[in-house]
Amino acid sequence: MDLDTLRYGNFQQLGEAITDWQQMTKKLADLKKDAENNLKAKADKADWAGLNATVTRQFVDKTATEFGDAHTQADSISKILSDTHGELVNYRTQLNSAIDRCAKKHLTVVDTGDGTFVVTQNTRPDWASDPSGKTDTTSQQDIDALRTEIAHILSKATESDNSAAKVLQLLVDQAEYGFSDAAYADRDSAAKAVEAADKMAKMAKDPKKMSLDDITKFNLHLENYHNDALFSEQFAKRLGAKGTLQFWADMAELHAGARGTELARMETLQKNLGLTLATASFSDSDDMQNWKKEVLKERNTNFVTDPSNPMKSPVGALGSQVLSSLLRQGHFDTKFLDDYRSELFKADKGAGESGTNNLWTKGYDQIDLEFGKGNGRDPLEGLFDALSHNPEAATHAFDSKSELDHMFGTTKYTDRGTSLGHALEAAVTGVPAGDPTQQAAPHSTAQVKIMANIMQAVADPDGGAGLVGKQMGASFGHMAAAYMPEISQAFGGPNSGTVFVTNSDAPSGLNRWDTTRFLSAVSQDAAGRAAIRYGEGIYTGSLLDAHLSDPSLFDGSREQVLHDIGRNAGIIEGIVGRSVADADISSDIGSTKDENDAIAQQGEFFKSAMSAGVGIGSVALVPATGGGALAGAAGGGFFGGVASMAVDRMVSGKELDMGQAMDEALYRTGRDLSQTQDSVSQQTQWSVDDALKRHHVDLPKQGTDDLIRNSVNEGWESSDSILHDFKQRPTG
């Protein structure tokens, strides 16, 4: 910065610009609030159909998000400009003060352009006759000190101006269209993020020189900055696409066999590095667009560590293996995952179901890119983990039935079942797998179609049920819980939506044959059947809450709707209980403990959803009624009500109370089929009692209990014939 530019700088226009930005930020805050509370909230509650269910809803959601991002970006720009304005005014004050002191010492400061200046002494014509013999009034030391002070002020002002311009440009470049969600409180925080990225990228250029202490410091920076948009983008850009993959391949080799503290540090490094790259993947800057393209081009590159060492194996990890090992953590950009998944699926399908394991593991026996567990040789596992954190990308991935069937088929020859299950769970529920605290939108037509295809695959008489044993039981159970409305309508038949309410885009998208066999198969897994039972209890409680709070949902009698709800509970629980009995699972000595453990573990999962006020995969989200009430297991309507109490009873193992002392807890053992039937009957009666009290509905206690008991038993008996109709069962 030139001396005169700062010295005579008029920052009035910058101040006016800041005021404009601040006012704009306030207006955008109002628009953001309006978009969230009105635009998006109403869209979520609306009963969409046809193209509106996909195109319009997605447009509304994106528009609401853009208002939020616009506010965030305007707020960041406003704060950075304000911070920079304050700094420049302060530096101008310091500069003028220094120049005033120069004048008092008979010195002149002259701007010589291009950021340079000179400090000269003022001469007097009578110096030669001065009796003291002095030829000037200022020492060279004073001149040097003032020159240094002014140079320092100009340097700091230049740094402030340049870094502000740089971070503002980087901030705007984050989004190719629309606005960035990167938030900064001031110029310094943004500038420090960029500086830290440069420092970390330089360290990563030579991993051999990184000691364990260096790795600890490296981890601390990634821990602090992995959610920072500018840091993440600059780190990835400066390291480069190939450099990023080489860095992790080298680190995995250098620390192979790590134990104790070293292992813990490497696990943390892998996590933080993945989270950093996930944040970077959302940048639309030209540099990051190129990074994403280049890193995908490297998927078949052989990343050999220390190629100059003749003792090293010439076979290194494939780029796809390295990249996938870094995708396991964090939420990556949808398009990036779409592009990567397309190429990886193509390669995997090319090997066939039985050949896919050889494709990724044969010849790579020495490769270990994972710390803690696994080895990272199958890149599909890492990709599936990434998809499980991005439901939108997961839905895209399994839209093709042929690719879904291929992936199911490969689980016979690989260990990717758990990761695949998590990815499928995200695809059909709309929430990241394992995180029930996020609210999902109503099931789209595409999601219901994928769920129907999953059910069909598991229902396949030719070994489909075996998929449950490929570490996917819990995920299948979560899917069933999330699809209780559609499952209930499958059993209820045409026009049952007035009882089994939902705002699913395709409420009748499941068929009874596949649904029955799917529930039966998933019931063979302790976690799977526990999840089904929680889902049924939540949906039953939600339906009771909805109908008793708003009789207009169903124009029949309350007794009729209670009968239909009770019968449905009996059918679903009957299929589960009878399937367990058919498989003779209860004869296993460890079955009771397994059952108890599964109910406890799944209970924590579903209670997390309750405490967050949302539902697992938008279970039973009931649209707003004319009275404005929002009912259901998701959406906040009644999660403190009947559904919550039903879950609490299952988690605590409340003892049955059938008018006599019974030393049996709710669902706690499958040793007796009749005890399971009693469990569902008692649970449903309790839920009805809770709903009647909650909504102050006066129905005869004994008559209502009798109605529910008979309707549940009716459904239970129907489950026997339904199972006989749709699958082969043991005789006797």
C-alpha cells in the first residue's frame, strides 16, 4: 500500500458500504426466518403429489436453504469489511501520528510510489553559523527508528487490505451459483484459516518428516478447522488431488501396525482428514472443481510408497482404495459422490458378483489403509459409508434396481454388508444412518420404490432371507420402522389411508407379499425385530394421538378406527412373533439375553429420536389438519405423548398386567408365543389408555380394553394365515 493512499485515505465510502451490508444482513435475516418458518415449514406439511412431490418440494427446500446461505454470506462479508475498515482507520491514525513526530524532528516523509517512501532531513540555511557546531537536529538513529515504524505500519495496513481482498474473493468463490454457508466473525479469523491451511499443506508434503508430536499438532489444526470452508478448500488445493492421496498412502505405510498412542493418533488423523476433505468437497471454486475431477481420475493409479526403495513392493494401493478410506467420515458433496459412485459401481459390476472380491483384494494383500479395524481394500465399503452420511446421494445410488441387486449379490463374497446396510438405510429413510436426531422429509416416490426393491430382494424365496445374516439386520429393522405407514397400508388394503395416515408421496407403494416375507426375514435378527417392534409401537401411539386429537381425519366412529389400529398392530407383531417361533430361535440358550440386549440397544436409538423431537426416517409423519395440529411420530406433534410412553415401556421392560401376577416383562422373551401375543395386546391397550387421557376422550374403560384386546387378537390370528399364504412354514 502506498504511503499517501493510507495517509490521505477517505474511508467514508467503505463505511457507507458497510452500513449497506449491515442493513442487507438484517433484511436477509428476516427473509431467512420467513423462509424457514413459512416457506419450508408449509412445504414440509403439504400433501404433495405428482411432480410437485419431487420437483417443487426440492425447489422450495433449496430456495429456503439459499436464503439461509445468503444471510450467512452477507453477515460474513459485513463483519470482514467492518473489521478491515476499523484496522485501516487505526493504521491511518498511527501513520499520521508518526509523520507528525517526524515534522517535529525536522524530518520529511515522501511517498515515492509502489509502496516505497523516503525520510529526509529538513535543512536550514543558517546551520553553518550555528555556535554549537551541529549540522542537524536529528540523529541517524531517530531517522532509522521512524522509518522502521512507518514501514511497519504500511506493512500491517497492506496485509490487512490484501488479506481482506483475498478472503472475500475466496468466500465468494465457494459457490458457483447462489451463496456460500461459510461464516466468519472477522477478517483475522478468515485470514488465520487460510494461513493455517498453507502451513498444514506444507507439512503434509513430506509425511516422512512428521514425528508423532507433529502428527498431534497436525491433528489439532484439523480438529479446529475441519468444518472451516476456507481452510478445507485451501488445504486440499495446496496439497493437490494426487498429493492428497499420496499423503494418506504414505501415512498408512509409515504407521502400519500402529499400537497404543500411535494407533489412537492415526485413527484421529484419518477421521479429521476425512472431515476436512468432506467440507472442501462443497466448494465450487475453480481450484476445487479441478481437485475433484483430478482425484477421480486417479482412482486407478498405483500409489506406491517410497518407489526408490528396491525392497518395497511395486504394488501400491489403488487411488480408489485410498480415496474411499478417507470417505468414511463426514458429509461429502452429492455431485462428487454421484460421480465417484458411478465409476466405482461400473467397475464393480464389471467383475460380476463373485469376482468383485478378487477385483479389489487380489494382489493387494499387504495394503492396509484403515486404522483400528478393516483394511480399506474394498473401496465400496468406504463409498457406502460416505453414502450413509448423505441420504440424497444414497438415494441416487440405489435408484437402479439392477445395481441394487448386484450389490446385494456381492455380499455373499465380501464383507461389505454392514456398510451397504447403512447406505440403504440412509437412502430410504432420508436421514444419515445411525443418527435418529435429524428430521427427514416425507418419503419420496423414489425412496419408496427403493424400499419396495429392497423388500423384494429380501423376500425372494431363492435365498433372499439370507441377506439379513450379512450384518444388515439392524438396518433392515430401521427401514421397517420408518415405513410403518406404508407397511400398514399394505396390510390395510386400498383406501386405508384415512386410518393409516402419512404424508408419504407413495403411501401404497409396498405390496403385501413382499412386505410379509420381508418382516418375517428381518425378524430372524434380534436387532431387526426389536426395531420393528419399536416402529410398530411408535406408529400405533402416533395414530392414536392423531385420530383422538382430530376426529375429522376419519369420518367413521372412534370404535372403528381403534379396531383398525389394534388389528394392524396384531398383524405386524403376529408376523414377527410367529416367524421367531417358526425358526425356533427361542430354543437357543442365549436367545433371551440377545433379545434383552437388542431391545435395550435399539431402545436407546429410538429414544434419541424422541428426545430430539423427530422420528426415525420420518415415521408416520401426519400432515397438518384443518385445525393446524401436526400429529405423528415425526414432526414434533406427539413425541412427548403416547409414542414416547410406549417406547419407555419397552426400554424399561415393564411387566405385563393382565389382571393377574405375571413374572414376564414386555417383549423380554420369545420363549412363549402366547406371551408375545399378550405383550402386544397389553402394549396397545396401554397406548389407547394414554391417548384417551391425553386428549380427554371419554370412552368406557372395560369396553375399550375389550375392543382393543379382540382387535389385536383378530390381527394376530390373521398374521397366521397371511404367513401361510406368502411363505412356506414348518408344519405341526
